Amino acid sequence: MGLILGVFGLGFMLIRNYDMRRKEFALLMATGYSASRISKYILTDQIIVLVWGIVTGTISAIFATIPSLKSSNSMSVNLMIIMVFAVFLTGIAILYLSVNKIKKTNLLLQLKKD
């Protein structure tokens, strides 16, 4: 449950990050970058954050639950891999949804206002 909430938090963080960097993206668009290229830039940046978040979270979780993993009734490794993969896929889906929402905003209009 915590992992899923974290992934949704990543989507909200992406939108907040976009709002903070809106002027930067508007300037990129004004200098010739297309909206799709800017979206790919944002998506690549956030996928790196997602992957490192999953890696550090998984390593921390494994170290925190070593006694439980050593017991005979522990969770199987296959189930843990499936869970991490599911979190990754959910994170990618949230990122794509967030980037598609970002594509709908008019960056050049924002730059004209500033």
C-alpha cells in the first residue's frame, strides 16, 4: 500500500515540478523545442527518479526485513520481484498520465504573460 501511495505521490510531484519549471519549459519552446520533445525530456527525467526511488526503497526494505526473510514462512522472492515490477509499471503509467496532462497547457501563452 505504501509503495502504491508513493507512486501516486510521484505523479503529483511531477505536476508540482512542472509548475515550478514552467518558465524554463516555455523558454525551451520559444527557442524551438517542440512540445513532444519537452515532454520526453520531462518523462526521462522523472523515470530516472522513479527507478532510483524503487532501487533505494527495495534495498532499504530488504535490509529492514532480513529477519522476516530468513524465517521459514517468509515471502517468496518471486512475489517480491512481481511487486517491484508492478510498482514500476504503475509508476510509468502515472508518469505518462501526468505528462499528457502537461502537454495540454499552452507554454507560450505563459511566457507571454511573464
